Amino acid sequence: MKLGSIDWIALVLTIVGGLNWGLVGLFNYNLVDGIFGVASVISKIVYILVGLSALWLIYTSTKISKP
């Protein structure tokens, strides 16, 4: 299966989210809040997009796993 634009965007956003959580766990540093400000509107939008991206990848992975 070839990845489309939405798939790539979802993949990148989910990776960013995973790296952010890794930084929070290891160093107690939130990269998204560091870039956009704590609890800013842009930070919240990024978090929402990361969550939607994860849902999209769950949906996509169920399509890939079917024979």
C-alpha cells in the first residue's frame, strides 16, 4: 500500500508526539510547550492534531492488516 499525503502527515505528527512524550518522560521537558508556550492555543491544536493522527494511523493499520 502506498502512503498518501494524509498518511505521511499523520505519521510525522505521531512521531513528533511520541518524541515529545519521550522527552517528557526522560527529562521532564515538553518540547511542544517549549516551542509554542504552555497551554497556548497553538499547543492545544498540535495536541489535537497528534491525537487525530494517531486515530488515523489506527484506522489505516486495520486496512493494511486485512488480507
